[in-house]
Amino acid sequence: MTTVHGGEPGTGRDLGLSVRTGGPAPAAPAPGEGVLDWYDAQVRRHPGLPAVEDGDRVVTYAELDAMAAAAADALRGEVGPGDLVGVCLERSAALVATAVALARLGAVYLPLGPRPGRRRLEAAARDLRVRCLVGEPALVGEGERLPLPGAPVAAFASAARPAPAGTFYAVLTSGSTGAPKAVAVGAGSLGTLVRWYGERTGLGPGQRHSLLIGVAFDPHLMELWTALAFGATLCVAPDGVRWDHDVLTGWWRQAQITVSILPTPLAEPLLDRAWPADLALRHLVIGGDRLRRAPGGDVTARVHNVYGPAEATVATTAHTLRPRQADDEAPPPIGLPVAGALVCVTDEQGRPVPRGQAGELRIGGACLALGYLDAELTARRFVPPPPGVAATGRVYRTGDRVRMRADGVLEFLGRLDDQVKVRGVRIEPAEVEAALERDPRVRRAVVAARRTPAGPGEDGTGLLRLEAFVLPAPGGRPVTDHLLQAVRDWLPEQAVPARVHLVDSFPLDANGKVDRAALAAAVPAAGERPAASGHADGHADGHADGHADGDQTARVVLRLCRRLLGRPELTLQDGFTASGGDSVTAARLLAAVQDTYGIRIKAPELLRQPDLRGLVALIDVRRAVDA
């Protein structure tokens, strides 16, 4: 029960404080029971139903169980309870069988992604001391190997270190560099999540859930284990769906997907377009970044905005969105706590604040992970609960700044460490962004702080100024001076950006979030010479690629790619993927080309081009054909 300063137990409505528990936890795993037991029950009840569809291959529950048993037999004796196993597989039937096999052995599933890079693998082996790696033969290296069903092999290490007792899986958190920071998640919190999610989306035999999230990120575990626990079919998404929104919706239609999860940057463009007809999709779950837009009235699926750090087992709060209204101004909220979770908004001393007041979000309850593999880090981030909150023995400090409304719904405001001081006033960039986004011609705004070059006689540090980067809404192009004038009605003088730059897109980091450092680096600061990527108003320099090229298509392609990739030095001789292009940036590049020229380039056509000159030629040919 939650008791806060003598108020009504269990509700958080006492004295209007920002504390809230989720609804009663669904039938949480009993001692000795978990997602593996629920999967086993589905194998017994429905052995002939499809468990995984991987391209043209259909694997029944009985066949999947046989694959998992063979993998477990191969690993038994080499891998035991608590051993970390780095999984370097793409979404596939082999990945699902490996996850089940490791659960049977009591080993810890550590997803690293299909192409984690040699340094990341070395860091995992050195700092986490994984017992073995499972992946393609060319990836896992030399040494002792065992073949596993579905073509992957396991390569073993000698200096293994077990994870904390009860760990079901571990995941590297976003932003991990150098020594990996890995979260250890127990079977109990995963089971509570799976029960809540399966019941919320109505999964069961005959339902079809996408397996689409990148394997290095923990939401794919929610996809995988919920589908298996409820007897649904996991449908492996082809690579192309992450590069092209039309391919994605076409695959949803062809595969008859009924429930799907999408990262926010991939979902938002879908919500901006006309919703495709004839989709079987009933539920669309969106998460991973701040959602800026509610669905349109033509969206036939129920859309859920979900928030949660890895330290709270994927999902902590959820909000089912209503169709977008003409008077909607604020971004959609992140909602109410999921079943079994407790959320509280606290001040700097860790005390709950009144509802309506901003503060740090702290999370407790059944959703909490066990901690980090690093005990010292666990002690710093998993702390005793606030005074008067007795429903949980500890809480996780998220570092996220939120506000709880009077109805208990949470609004996400930004990161505490994003706050900056401008002329002595503490500014929250997210509030500046929200003020800019009130203009209907603004699709999204990102605000970054940086110092101007020091002038003569100054101390060498320059002045800290706010600069705004604005992505125009389709069909609109705001005037930057008008934007600045409008936000003065909403913001204190110190929070008004010094400059506004119109951009074609935002560079994203590996986790699908806006890379503010790359964005700021692509545009010169006040007092600097314009960078090669173009002028501050978004018009590229025709000679920026190092040779006299006055071709308009080339200038547009360079401008788009430089902005997307955060590479102001990019030339037409550079390749898109070789320069850091990934699925998210490719999807945005293709969407920008379609918006600019009215032509549709497919992802495979982009990927086949050896350099950007090939993309320019492809666009020109397609335009000529259309003309």
C-alpha cells in the first residue's frame, strides 16, 4: 500500500502530492513461475500453431521448442545459471530459439545486436566478462565453438562472471561508451510486464505481433516473450520496413499484423500522413523518445504512447492517445503507471512535490530491475523511497523531468541534465521547444545551448546562447523572425533563442534520439564563418562539395545528407551508409526526397548507390520520367 503523509492509501491523491501507483498488477509470476512456464503451456496447448514467421518459413510452437531444446543441449555443461551470454543475432527464428534455450538453462540473455562492432564486443568480454557469444561464425571470432540450430555458433570465454542472482536478461543502456553499463532484469518484473502488455493488447492465438525492434534494445524482449506467453505469432520484420514507411505499412498489410511496436522517430512520420486503408493493425505502441503528435482521426489502430527506462523493465507508464484535435497544443503525455509500477515526482531533496509542479521522476514497484551489473552504480541510482511512500522498498532515479497533472497523468518535460543557465536564469530547453511548436507551421523544434566565439578582451569562453533548430511542417515554412516574436509571449527574455535555423531533418544517434551535438556542429555559431554544409537559413552552398557543381539536385541531396548525418564535410563522392547512414536516417532522407520532388525512391535503390552522385542521378532520371 502507498501511504504519503497520512493521505488516502494506495492512490496518491493525498494532499495533491505527485505520487501514483498503477492498477492492480496482473497475475504476476508465482514463485518458480515465469514467462518460460507460460510459453511451455502454449507449446502443450497449441503445438501446431505458428510461433514464428520468418520470411517464407513458418515455425510452429512444437518446432520452435525442438529448436530451443537442441540449442540448450548443445550449450548445457558450457553455460549455466547466471552466465552472461552475448547474443549477436538479427531478428529471426534462430534468435527466438536462442532466447528460449538460454531461459531453460538459467543463463542471462544479453542482446548486443547483429553487428555490434569489434570494440563493443571486446568491451563486453573485458568489462562484463560474458561466458560466450552467439552469432554468425565470422562475428564471434576464433576459439572453441559449438554449432547451434539455425546456423549461429557459440564461442566461449574462460573468465566469466555471473550476473546477480535471479537475472533473466541484461541490456546495455543507451549512451554506454567505453566500459558498458548493463542493467540486470529479473524474471518477476519481466513477467509482470508481459502479463500487463498481453492483456492490454488482447494478444492470444490467432493474433500476429511484429518482431521489429532492433535486437540491441530491450523492447524486442517485450515483443518476443509476450507473443510466446500468450500463444500469438511472432512475425519477423524484413530489414526494408525500417527504411521506408510505405514498405512498413505494406508489410503490416501483407503479414496481417495486429499488434506492433515502433520507435518514436519511425512512428511520427506515419502519424503525419494519411493512414493506410485495410490494415489489420489493432494496437500500435510507440516509445523511445518524446512524441510530438497525436494520431489523426483516420488512424484505425489504438495508439499507445509508452515511456520507460531499461531500469524499470521497458515500460513504466502508458497513455492511449485520442485522435488529434484542432486545439491540441502540448505534446501527448506519457500517461499513468502500468500495473504494478509506482511513480513519484520529487524535488532536489527527494520529497514528493504537489501535483502540477515539475520535478524528477522516481520509479518503484514491481517493474524495477534488479539493478546494474555494477553494484556501486546500483547504489547510486536505486535509492530508498521518498518519505511516506511505503509501497516500495526502493526507487530508481530516472533523471527525467516530469509534471503530474491533477488526474495523475504524467507529462514529460525533458532531462534534468539538459537544463542550462543563461544569464543566471535556469532554462529547460524542452519548454522553449514547446513554445516554438505552438506554431502550426513547425513540425518539431530542438533547442541547443552553445557558446559564441569570444570577442576581443573577453575571457575566452564566449557567451552561452540558445539556438533553435526548426523542422517545418509539411506545406509550411515559417519565417524565423515571426517565430521569435511569437515565443516572446510565452518565455522569459533569457529563454528566447538568439537564432532560429530551419532544417530539413535532425541527425539521430544510435538510439534514435536527436543528436544535439551533431545538430549544433552542422550550423556555424554566431561570429563563425558558414560551414561547408550551407547557410543558416538552410540553403546549401553550391560549391561546398569541393568542386564547382551548380546542379540544384546535387545541392539539395548534399544539404539533406549533411543535416541528417551531422556531417558538414560530406561530398558527393561519399557513400550514404559508409558515412553513418542507418535505417532511421534513410527513412527520413527518402521521405524528404518525396516531399521535395514528389517522387518515391525505394530503400534498396538508395543502398545500391556507391556514392551520393548515384542518388543524384537516380533522382534526376526519375524526375525526367515523371515529366
